[in-house]
Amino acid sequence: MSKALTAARLAVSNGIRYFPLLRNLISRELKKKYRTSVLGYAWCVLNPLFMMLIMTVVFSRMFTNSIPNFPVYLFCGRMMYTFVIGGASSIMHSIDSNGSLMRKTRIPYYIFPAASFASAFVDLLFTLVAFALVLLFTQTPLSIHVLAFPVIVAQASLFTFGMGLLLAIANVFVHDTSYLYAAFTTAWMYLTPLFYPLSALPEWMQSLISAYNPLYYYIAQTRAIFLDHVWPDAAMLLLGFGAGTFMLALGLLAYNKAKNTLILYV
């Protein structure tokens, strides 16, 4: 326990000390994504809108009777899926792509995953602008329950950063990690009810997904507050925070085990 507290204090101290560097890294990450495009950051809003429009046209007629307000249902799923999967993907490349900087300066290496995660979080904020437009266009009423959204984002953030950190360490030593991750997340997407209702699956699959799919925890809670106008289920809250805490612990454990040898492989 004392070691964990010491490590936490050191992380906070380093975060304050290296905040100017972290800020510059975040700015670099954001500029790198859209520096060659004409519309720039506008794509952060336009891209999720285009994806929602295409998927709504393709899938809405299939689930017209079982999913009311399909555009919002779909957007909730895509928004949380992109934040978790896309955020972890950007973190995965954060260490090996900064090898030259790591060799030139003595800084804690977790600064790079932290910057990539912050960039993904900014993307989520832009996506919320697009989400607000969808809510307005579909005339979806809001209730006080939307105040629980930051709690859902906190759960997803723990999971995203933990998984991303774990992937970043693995990617340094096994360069096929990104290919394996792409294949895995494709399967993961279809095993998550993004554009179909959970009830469309056999009961045994419903049980597995609702119990063991972390993405489902965050998506179901988001839909609950925006579509059903209820507070997130207590069991879902526990599962969401439990999965996030567990994944963060795995990521930090992998980082602590490998941090002294990372410089040899980047």
C-alpha cells in the first residue's frame, strides 16, 4: 500500500513538473491528426456525423421496430466504442514512436501515453458537439440523468488508458501487436451491440456480453441516461469501474516491469 501511495505521489509530482512538455505533446498529437486536411478539427465533428448517417441508412430499417430513436442509439454506441478502441490504439503507438525523444532526454516515459490519451479525450469532446446536433435534430429530450455522463466517461477512461498502456508496452517488444489489435477489435465490434439490440442475440450470448464485455457496460449506461432517462444501473457501475480499475492495474504493472528496458528497444 505504501509503495502504491509513493508511486501515486511521484506520478502527480512528475505530472506537475513536466506539464509544459505534456501540453506540447498533446498539441502535437492533435495537430498531427489533421494537419494535412483542409477542414482540420472540423473532421472531429463531421466524421462521427457521417458514420452515423451511413450506418443509420444501412441498419435502421433492420431494427425499426425494436430500436426507437435509432440515430441516438447508434451514436451512443459509436461514441463510446471510438473513445475506448481509438484511444487505446493511439496510446499503443505512443512509446515506440517517441524513441528519439526518449533517448535525448530523461523524462518519465508514461508522459507519452498520457499525451495520447489526452488527445483522444479532446476528440471525445468534439464528438459531443456532433452528438448534441444529433440530439437536437432528433428532438430527443434530455433529463437530469445526463449528469451521470462524466461518471461513465471516468469508467471508460480508466479502461482505455490501462488497455492502451498495456498495448504500448507490448508493441515495443512485439511489433505485430497493432495487427493483432486490429483483428481483435473487429471481432469485438461485432460482439458489441452498436447497431443492433442485445435482444437480437441468443440468450447465452446476451449473458456473456452483458457480463464480460466492458464496452457494453459503458455503452449501456450511456444509452440509459440519454434514451431511457434513468440513472446507470448499480451493477453496471460496479462492473464498469471494476473493469477499468483492473485494466489500469494491468497497464501500470506492465509499465513498471518494463520501464527500465524500454529505451533498449525503441
